[in-house]
Amino acid sequence: MRKKRQNIPNRCYHLYSRIAHKALFFDDEEKGRFVNLLYRVAQFCGVKVLGYGFMSNHIHIYIYLPEEQPVDEAELLKRIQGLYCKERLAEVMDKWNRLKALAETSQSALAASGLTDFDEYKRSFVARMYNVSEFAKAFKQHYTLSFNSRYNHVGTLWETRCHMRITKPVRKDMSSVLAYIDCNPVAGGIVNWPSKYRWCSFAAAVSGRSLEQAGYRFVYGDSLDWGEILELHNAAIRKRIGEIQEEKVSEKIKAAKRRSDWRKRRDEEDKEELDVESPERREIQLEKGDCGTALRILGALSGGELNAAEICASLDIRCREFVAKTYLKPLLGMGYIERTLPDCPKSPNQKYRLTQKGLALAA
């Protein structure tokens, strides 16, 4: 069974979800639909949007869940009309009006709970409010239905249900999460500053949109003017960009270490194959390169004549010039290999073969 999600009021929730198979489905038009849908669902569920970032194959949403408030019939109707559109709204309103009229004209419509069918219908909507799981479910379902109908798509759209991270409504924590979300396109190498990426809340807030600015005002305090809030969040963004750069440097160091470890293991395997009792195997002294690779070349040539490209392929090395200068030329000089066309060293038909000395070493 899936673990039940927490739904704690007066907390902030960072929601993250990815498209199935990491496909790149979301173009600019789809990202625009996300923004529009986000605020409609948030209004219906009674949550406050603090920030968002919509990428080509995943989404980030940051919301605040307030204490549950009573919702009267007028407010409920307003939220329903804000959430649903066109045919679906017409269906909901038709059922709403029909059940309401029945409740007003007949008490026989009372359910077992003592409520009318109209009351039960209203409760089905209210039950979806002030709940983070219901918010995520409504957002993803409404978008999926829209996407499937427009693209004739069938099957799973989302990889899993939303991942969720809960934080307290403390400025330090909230600003850190917002900066993380805003800097997603920077980390992905799309832009060098979040305000240049149209589909994050920071760019919309900088452009003057009041809906997005309200989220940043909540994080940094309504007592500050927008210029002060912008300055504070720019500092948080600079800090996050610094972390991104450190992560990239760290990853490069790790990648270099992995390559070094791989070469070390490969050399150790080559050394294990050497016959240490044979003095001939100690004769290959290269100024550059390593003995193990040289022996691999001799081993490849023991199967017959090969050209430079075939030798490179046997080593899984692409640069012919590197192999020629580092290995073939020294091996030729030491007499382990020879050219099949010695009078035409640059011939396109040139191949290499073992000498008697090379055969003895490769045996």
C-alpha cells in the first residue's frame, strides 16, 4: 500500500512530478496551460501558490496550505465555476440546479445521513478543498484530460504521483525552496538567470504579474515593497546558482575520478595478463602511453594484419593520430611491428603486422 500523505495546515509543500519515460511533451503552449490551470485549481482547493517552474518534462509547484475555512454555497459555486470549463462546467451546473430544485420542493430526497442529495453533492466538492493530495490530484487529472483530448493520447502521462516535501512557513526555508525552483532552467543550461525563463514564477513576478508577486510577498513579508523583496530573492538566487556551479564542479571531479579508476582497473587487468617471468614482456618502454595498451595492440595484430582504424576500434579509442604517435610509431621503432607497405608509409591501404619479435611478445 502507498504511504498516506500528510496534510498539515500552516505548512508549505514543494510538489514535483515528471512525465512518464522522461519524454519532452511540454512546449510553450502547454506550459502556458499549466500556469492558467494552476491558479484555477489553487483557488478551488483554497491553497496559496508561492511559486512554480514548468520544464519540458517535469513540473515544480510550491504552495501554502492554510487552516480549513468554512465554505458557504455562494463561495462554493464561485470556486466550481472557476475550476471547470465549457462542457464539464455545463454538466456540473445542470446537476447542481437539478438537485437544488429537488431539495427545495421535496423533503423525500433526504439521504440516509439526513442530508439531501444536493447537500451530499456540495459536500463532494468541499471534501476536495484544503487538502494537498486533492490539489495535486485535481491539477494532474485536469491537465491529463485536456492533453489526452487535444492530442488523442492514450495511456500514462505522469511517471508517478507527485513527490512532496514539507517545510515550515519560515522565510529562510521558503526562500531556499523558491530559489531552487526558479533556478531549474539555470541548472539545465537553458538560461543564465531565472527571469529570462518565461515559465517560472520569478519571471512572471518580475514582469509585474500580481498573482506571482503575491507568492513572493508571502515568503518575504507584506511589509516590504517589491523592490526590497526582489533584492532579497536575487540574493537567494545567486546563492543557489553558486551551489549549482559547485555541484557541476563536483560532478566533473567525480567523473574524472571514475575515468581514473577505470583506467587503473584496466591497467591492473592488463598487468595480470602479463607473464612476469618473461623478460621480453618488460622490454616495452614507452615515453607516453602505457605498456598494457601496447600489448593490447600486439594482441590485436596477432589475429592478422590491421589498418590504423581497425587498431583504434580494438582499443575503443577514436583518435588515430593519438594512437599513431603514442603507440604505433614507438612499436615500429622498437621492431615489434612493421608496415605492410614500408615504401608508402602514408598510403590509405597501409596496414600493420607483427614482426618475429612482436610474435614472440604477443604469444
